[in-house]
Amino acid sequence: MKIASVIVDVPAMQTDKCFDYLIPEKWENVIQPGMRVIVPFGPRTVQGFVAGIKGSTEVGHLREIIEPQDLAPVLNKELLALGDWLASETLCLKISAYQAMLPAAMKAKYEKRVRRMDGHQNPFLDEVFGKKDEIGWKEADQRGLLPFLQKEAKNGTVEVVYEVKNKANKKTVRMISCPLSEEEIRRRIEEISGNARKQKQVLEFFMKNPKIKATVSDLAEVSGVSPSVIKTLLQKGWLEETSEELYRDPYADRNFQRSVPHTLTSEQKQAIAPVLSAIHEKRSEIFLLYGVTGSGKTEIYLQSIQEVLNEGKEAIVLVPEISLTPQMVHRFKSRFGNDVAVLHSGLSIGEKYDEWRKITRKEAKVVVGARSAIFAPFENIGIIIIDEEHENSYKQEDNPRYHARDVAIFRSRNHHCPVILGSATPSLESFARAQKGVYTLLKMEKRMNNHPLPKVSIVDMREEMRAGNRSMFSKELFGKLKDRIEKKQQTVLLLNKRGYSSFVMCRDCGYVLQCPNCDISLTYHRSTNEMKCHYCGYETFVPTACPECGSPHIRYFGTGTQKVEEELGRLLPEARVIRMDVDTTGRKGAHERMLKSFADGEADILLGTQMIAKGLDFPNITLVGVLNADTMLHLPDFRASEKTFQLLTQVSGRAGRHELKGEVVVQTYTPEHYSIQFAGEQDYGRFYRQEMMMRKMGSYPPFYYLTLITVSHENVMKAVSAAEKITRFVRSRVSDGTIILGPAACPIPRMKNRYRYQCLIKYKRETRLKETLTVLLEHFQHQIASEGLSISIDVNPNMMM
């Protein structure tokens, strides 16, 4: 007797444990840990993951597994262990952890149907079902039949059937081949009557190419016949048709020129040496590669990977979603060809599924992708690289709330391999760990070819206003823009916002148009003439008069990318502008098309939001303009200064990367702020020292760990009361050195019609915290299930909003 311990796909705390199921005899040698299976659970059928197999159980009566869903495990032994670790570290459910590791196509889709059980006469059921045995749950619901069917279910005349469907479908293509021997083909050619010339052509083609398989259209083209001829030969049985699987390759139409490794500079050689020794000695070591923009970090990644491939191992490379530019993919594809699989959000569900299968079949040795690529199902990892390690997007904001860096370190210990964290502006936490010797620091402080860093000038926009300049461009930036257009050089303009204006306000009474579901102002989008909420998606038309006082004096405030584009069109009509933001890059492949046309010199100015700040490397960019450096500086977030410094340093690094010298103009209303001053000087060291002082004073990371508990409910009093109870409970169970702030309303107090309160825990060592938070979730379980209360716990949060 074999018993499977199964984690079922029922996301609730009560079911977050293994359930035992009997493996039917016919599946005994098939089912293995890490496979998905279909099991009965209560009245329904659900998907589950086999966590382990054993020979005995305490349970009296066992139900049987219905059937396996996979032929081989989808989670290997290491990923199963990683799922358990994730669940305990991020306080999420095991099922959420397992599902996070698989492509979306493999998430089960459940369909409910109502099946008729008795064949007796029943006028009501005769009318409902007609001649069918089953009807869909949706159909029954739309016809208002559910309450009546429930009564019938009690009588045993109908039952609800749950069916688990897989979204993952393989793309197949019909291939034609010839099963006949050369001798048989000759005989058939002789048998064919003289006027069936075309059939002879096809058979002659197969005589010359006996082993070939081709699609109908390809075969018709190469043999010079129409598809109907091939159909006739298929009917005669002289050709045969098989269905073969075809990968959906998002880069199939691209021709990647093979690139060769560059000769390393002395600084690069110094940086790569300890990495290569860790690879050869199979040592799990974490390297922080701190190199200024343009110092050649990518070449170090490529040569380290080559070393790993030479040893017959695999590599994972993570890049932030927004800098997963075609340029980055191109660098890896042109060096390692078809050994590279790419995983990012721009791919369709089917493409992602195919890339994932390429990895499981060992057809890829290098994965380049965004955050979730850290779960690539490799079994022999030789190196993990995280480029731009300071990026926010490496932390997942919903369950499981993991940070890709922590997962990388966990996997590197299992595989005894190094991890490289690369950045020109490392996160304070990483740099502090490198200073303490927890990470090994590798420095590259010179640009390739010893090119100087671009000259940065900081413009005080308050002075511009006093001088009567009401434009969004300072005199200096506007002058330089004109100069670049005359010289036929390119410019990057960064604005950290999308939309047209930030908000709409009445000049008479000060009324600002708010979202009815969230406590946040609506953003004006000119192209659709709509007001949109960027949190819940609410949309409405722009009012012509103030809804509060009826005044017609409605004005737009703030600046968005659309407004800047319009202003450029007015002031520099000769300038060709490409605008890149979430609105213009929404369609598949738009991002790539825009960057390609900019690279081909079809535009003078690339205007965009954060997505253009990273990873771009074009020889003709000589000017970078930051229109408003303060956008992030005044957010209620202790990382605001760090994020501002990083963004300004990163975007400055886009200028003057090749032969032409670069310049940067930063426009700001707070030029005296240290993050703007040090970004202007590109001085990470001084910024680090100043920011560490501020963090120490405020008891923030890296001096303290943080955990943020957020409570939300549609009723404000229930949210407040739950938040107060939680804070009291945590306070009673932690040590005196731990600081607890709150409960307080979140910076955005209401979102999607739910009121939000939070409590922030700051601690250095708190051994009982995880246990306390687990008890807390179990205690509130009833309220979560019955009253619609929501509690989210974020360990080491990145977003404080």
C-alpha cells in the first residue's frame, strides 16, 4: 500500500497541511513527489501537489487519488523544499508557494457542472435538461435555476460535478511524411496515370528526401503543387500525417549575430577572479559587484556564465522587468544562442509555458528573466546573477511576498554556487552587508575605455519661476535640447509619471476630483479624455464644471508624459519624439518596436517614465534631462531618498556611454537635498554615509528589520478595532527592544472601497516573532472567513504605501 501526502489547492489556513490519499494500484509506480494530482476533497474535485509518499497513515478511511496530471514531477526535490521554506519565511500558504514557482498556464481551472442523476419522469428536470445529461453551472445561474436545483440535489436527483481543467495546451502542427520505401515509391510512380503529373512530383520529392517531414503548405511550396494534391495522396495512404509539438518561440523571427567575448580590462579581471574561483571550488558565496554605469558589468556576467557552461552547469540571470529590454535579451542570445530561455511578463501564457518546458527538458542552460525566473526548474545551477539588485521589482507585493535575492541565496546554498548582485547604486542593506563582510565586495569605479562620467548640472526650478519662466523646461535644458537636435544627437527625457496632468482642481473652491473607491486623486489622461484611478482602475469623464460649486474654472495641475509630449510639439515642432510609458507600451511588442526605432535614429527625443532609466545603451545619446527630480522624494517612505538617488544616477548613466561626451540636466525644486546633490556628483560613498546616519536615527534597515501588518475592511470601525487588537497582541509577546508603531491609517487610507490600517514592527532579534504572527493569523481566521476582514503580513517590506 502506498500513500501520498497531498497539499490541496484550497487556499485557506485550515487546509494548509498535508492530506493523505491512497494511491490506486495502477498508479503505484507512476506517482512521485512533485507531481500534480486530481483528488476528491469534500464534495468537489481539486488539484493538489504530492509533497511525499509513505507506507502507512494514522487516518482510518482513505480516499483514493483520482488521477495524476503530470507524467513527470513539475517540482523537483529542491523546489519542494524551497516551497516549504518560502511558506515559513513569508507566512504564506504552501499551495501559494508551490503555484508561484510554475507558469500561469499550469494553474488549474475549475469548471462546475450540474449532472442529472435519475432517469425517472420529472417535468421540472425534463424542462431544465432537455435531452442532455448535464448543464453548465454558469448557464444554470444565468437562468436563475440554482435555488431549485439545490432542492433537487437534496433529493438526490441531481449532483454538482467539479472538473479540473488544465490551461496549459501545447501548440501542435500537422506534419506530412512518406511511409513508403524507395522501391514502393518507384512502383507507385509507374502506376500513376499520365495526367496525374503533380502526384508524381510529390512522390519524386520524397524519393530524393526520404526522411523529411514538412507541413502541408511547406510541402506544397517545395514540390510545386497545390494542397489538394497532397490531400489525395493522404487518402490513398501513400503519405501519412502526424501531429507534432511546436514551441511558441517569441524570438523565432530574430536573427542573433554570434558575439565573441571581449578582452577584459584590468579592473574587470580583478573583479571576475574571485567569482571564477568560487565556480571552480563549488562554493556558495555572495558577491556584490558595485560598478559605475557603463563599467562593463554585463561582460563579467557573460564570461562567468561561459565558465559555468564549460563545466556542464546552468545559469539564472535576473534583470528588472522594466530593463528586460530587447537589448539585454540580445546580448545573451547572441552569446549563447538557443541555450537561452527568456521569461518575462511581455510573453503570452503559452510562450511562457513553452519556455518553461524548454528548461525542464534540459534544452536551455541559461534563463534570463524577471523576478519569477528565480524558480527556473534547473537541477545543476552553477551561478545566479541579479542585475540592478537594488530594484524594487525583485520583491513580490502579494502572496508569497518573497524577495528574489533571498530565494537566490537559498538556492545557491543547495547548489554550492556563487551569487552575483550587480548594481551602480546598491541597496543600503546589501552595501552594509558587504562592508561587514557578509557579502564579498567587488568594485569597478571606471567606465569602459576610461570615458568620463557625464557632467551633471542641477537647475533650481524656483529660480526659473522667479525669472518668469513658466515652461516645464528650464532655459538651460531647452537650450541643450535645441543644440542636440541641430547636431543630430539624441536625448532622453525622464518624467516619473504617466498620464497628462496629475490632478484636476477647481480654482474657485479648491475641490480636487477624487476616486470614489480609493482616497486618492484621479489622474487625467488626455488621449482618452478620461480621469483614471491608477489603484483600482475606476474611470470617469472629465467634468466641464466643478461638481462641488458648479464653477467652470476647472484647471489641470502637475505634469504628465502626455503633457510634456504636447509641449515639445509646440516648442520644438521639428523634434521627433517617442513617448514610452505604461499607456503607450501596453500592446505586445510595443516596447521593443519603440526602442528599435530610437536605435535606428528615427527619433531625436525619447521621453518616458522609469522604464527608460535602465539598461539602455545607445551610442548617440549625449543628453539626459530629468524634468522633476522631486516626484519620489516627498513620498511617505523611508526609502524615498535612496530611490531618488538611484533613479537619478541610473538615468544619468544613459548619457555619453560611447565616443560622444554626455551631459545631464536635473530640474528640481529642492536642489539642496543630499540625494540630489550626491546624485549630481555620482558619489555613492558620500550618499551611503549620509543615508546610513538618517536610517540609524530613525531605527530603519539596515539597523533594524521590519515587518508590516496591514488590516483592511469595508467598515472603518472593524478595520480600526482589528488593527488595535493585533497591535496589543504583538506588543504583549515581543521583547522590550522591539519598536511597534501604530496602528495608524495607511498613507492611502482607502483603496477599492476598503479602509486600511497598518502596524509597523521594528526589531533586531525577535526569535518568537514568526510564531507570534502565525498564531495571530490562526486567531483571526474566523473573522477573515466570515466577516471579510483582510490581514496581510509583509516581512521586510519594500513598499510602505
